[in-house]
Amino acid sequence: MSSGDKDVPDVATDFPPAAETPDTKPATESQFHVDVFYELECLDGTRIRICRSGAKHSKTLDSLIEILGQSPENPIPIDNIDSATLKFIVHWCTVHCKDDLVEEEPHEVTIPDWDKTYLDQLNNKQLFKLIKAVCYLDIPVLLSYACKHVALQARGLNPEEMRKLFAIPTDEEDERAMKEKVVAAEKEKSDAAEKETLTSSADDKTSH
């Protein structure tokens, strides 16, 4: 995928389903019958199960479980990541659950074929949303792969091409957006004042 020009729905509502990933053999709970499963609860109330060995890839989840003593019976709240993005991340962690843990982002990054195929499904909006979520969950390997994926997309592009690729607004677009915000704020203020005037007028009539 080059510039996110495919007609891919917004990540918040339709991240690429893990089960449909090319060359992917989705892990099932039966494969981890000796593992412990935890539930992650998103802001919308969706709960997503993750095996303990997969959760170890996330320093954030690992700390919640080990240091804070989070138990499998109580869901772990993940309020700032939508369910679709979290499902995508959990599937990655599950597929890599038997991999050695990496404490820091590697200096030299080569994206394995499976991971490249997995990330290739994402448009730029989804990819940046993934990176933000992975930063919060602190998953060094996935973060390094996602950032390298972005770098490879940008390689050889001039500033204008990079602006289009990553949907970076121009100065004119920024100025127009700011003016629109000011107009909207002034309208909201005017509407509120008008509503208050009408309410006061109605109260006066009632009192008389």
C-alpha cells in the first residue's frame, strides 16, 4: 500500500479483521489451554481477551498484571484505545506470544514478512492510530515495525509528496481551519446569547 488511497473504512469502526489477514493462522484459546486469559475493556464497553504470554509484550499490561496484581476475574480498563485498534494489537501479541521479549526498540529493524503483510492492510490514518495505541501500551517490537513501515513509505519522497502521503495540511489549510473554528465559536456564543434572551423574555411574561 502506498499512500492510503485505498477505500478503507475508518479505523474506529473497521480495522482489518485479524482472522482475514493474508497467510495468518489465527490463534485460538485451545492452543493456549495452559495459559491464563485476561479481559481488556475499551471505553465503549467492548471486552477483548488476551493470553498472559501475549500480554507480556506490552510493558503497560505486564505492569498492571504483575505490579498492581490485576486478576483475570477483573477486566483491565483501556479507556484511550478503541476496540477495533485494540483487537488488531491483541492479535499481533497472540501470534507473537511465544517470541522472546524485547525490552527496548531495536536499533536495526527488519520487518518480517508476516508483520509486513499485517501492517500493509492499514491506511495511513489507521497506521498512525496504531502507533499512538502501541506507544501507550509500550510494545517495543510492534512500535519499531510500525515506525519502520512509515519510514519506508516516506523514503525517496519530496516534501510535497510526503505532505500528501501523510495528509499534512498546508499553511493555507491550517489558516482556513482556524477561521472556521473562530466562526463556529462566535456562532455558538451568539446562539447561546439569543437563547438566554428568549428565556429571560419568557420568564418576564410569565411573571406578569
